[in-house]
Amino acid sequence: MLRVSRLTDYATVVMTCIAAHPAEVLSAVQIADETRLELPTVSKLLKAVGHAALVESFRGVNGGYRLARPAGEISLAEIVEAIEGPIGMTECSVAEGQCERESQCGVRGSWQLVNNVLDNALRAVSLADMLKPQPPRPPRRIATVPLSDIVMPAKARRVTTE
């Protein structure tokens, strides 16, 4: 299964919390309380997104954090990269020379295509988009076919003789 790490998921939660208060400077304690995440985890994430220049930090009594840019200008890809590093489905889709089998690999180009699609999708979603409520998706339905509609090959049919 393909999924982002728990820390990356929490980073999006922290960033959307900050984005929901664009005119305020929020302390790490406020963010931890609002997101219901542990303070050490929030502090670790704030440090990472701060190093990526996604948030600004302010010291002092009224210190805290706010977005470095408007939420509409921060992509989901930037948040993922702040926590995980470069987006890559495989080592070779990030940079050349990462795999000794690269020269004889027949699927590298395909993985690069998949990587580009994923990267573009993450860059197309902004932090502002993450704040918008999404309508609930209906559960996936699996098509069912009555057994009587299934045509079996002749050799698979049971032959009875009386």
C-alpha cells in the first residue's frame, strides 16, 4: 500500500491549523491543543516546516508561528517534501545513479511517468484547498452479477447422466 508517513499526515494537520488562523500568530501549545497532537510532535513538525520556509517563527511572549506565504501559495507537495524529502516513487525516479540496475531496467521510464503524475497532483492541491470541506464520498460499490447470468465454458460445466 502506498501512503504518506504519519508525520507527513500530521504536518498537513498542523499546517491547516495555522492556515485556518491567517491573521494570528499561534504558539506550539495552541496548535497542539487545537490539533490534539502531542506537543513534542508539533514542535518537531514546526521545526521541519520552518526549515522549509513554509512557516515563520516569532520569539517572545507573543511568539509563535504563522504561514510564510498565503495558504493558496503553499502546495501539498511542499509540505510532503518538508517532512519526507524529494517526492519519488522509486529511487531512480528522483535522481539518476541511485540504482546499480538502472542501465538495464525496463520500467524506469514508467516509474518516472507515475512519479511525475503524483508530483503534479500534489502540487495542484494547495493548503487553502485542504481547508475546504469535502463532500462525503459514497461508498464504493462492487458490481454483482447473478450466478444465473454467468456463462460457463462447456468443459467446466458439470455433465450428469442418468
